[in-house]
Amino acid sequence: MDDQTQLEIEAAAFRRLRDHLAERTDVQNIDMMNLAGFCRNCLSRWVQEAAAERGIEMSKEEAREAFYGMPYAEWRERYQTDASAEQAKAFTAQEHT
């Protein structure tokens, strides 16, 4: 496989993950952090970092909007729920980067 084809396949897989997470609004970021060690915010930060590596300025909010498909505040208002005591305890018990 040539480099361009690999890049296109990886980009398509990333877009599919983004779209899947956009549909699964029942899955909370804290659940993702507790189970997988990353969440939608991590993914949006990775988008921001990839842009910066290419000399493209992208704010945290711009990156989040690009990933969430809407302003982050709007997503939180629509879909984010309060963490349960168990979720919060599991989150604080882990090291997060």
C-alpha cells in the first residue's frame, strides 16, 4: 500500500470514529476516559495538535467544534450528564494525561 492510500484509509477510519461518537450521545466522555483512557475532548485535542504540527493555528474551541460538529458548550448542554459517584471515583483513581 502506498503512503497516500494509507493516509486516506486512516483518515476515513478517523472520520467514521468521529461520526460514530456523534451518534452515540449516550456514551459520556467520562465513560470513555474510564474505559479507554481517552474521550472526545482528547480526540479534538489531537486534531488541534496535528494542525499545529502543520503550522495551522486552531484554538481549543475550534478543534472541539470541528470534532463535535457543534460548539462544545452546545454539545454539553444537549448531551452531557452529571457523573455518578462511581464514575467520578473511577476517574480520579486513574492517571490521566
